Amino acid sequence: MCGIVGVVGKPAKDIILNGLTNLEYRGYDSAGIYLNDLNGNEYLTKAVGRISNLKEKLTPDEQGLVGIGHTRWATHGKQLLTMLTLTLMKLSVFT
């Protein structure tokens, strides 16, 4: 079971983190966030554990008007960053 939160056209970072935090009660073991500022800067951050671990890894520079966040609940496999399916994808609409 996973949770996904996406934002287009607004400062995305805080909206996504709040959405992931609201899903956290379900017992997720890892999370990731992708942000794109539409000026050529892309950020992908992943963390094992609670959403607070993800928040700690993010820097103030990591901002975007487009973003997606993903949480993972390990129904199989270990709690590893490689198991988190959120990946950086270059979409032509953002480049």
C-alpha cells in the first residue's frame, strides 16, 4: 500500500509534505519527494522511516511549482531507499 500526493502550479514542497504527513498514520516505512521549479532545477530526496526523516534531509533550496511525493508501506522486502519507487523522470513539459 502506498500514498501519493501531487501538486502543479503552487509552491509544492509544504503542500506535499503536509499531505504525506496526513497519510503517515497508515504505517509507512519510507518516503520520497520530487520537486521541479520550472527553471531547470529538479530535486529528488528519499528517506527511510517517518516523514520527519524526509523533512530533515530537505534543504531550503529545494523548492518547486511542480512536485510529487510518495510513501511506501513494506508489504514485502526490507526498508530500503532502493525499494521506494519514486524516481526522477524528465518530462518534456518540464524541460
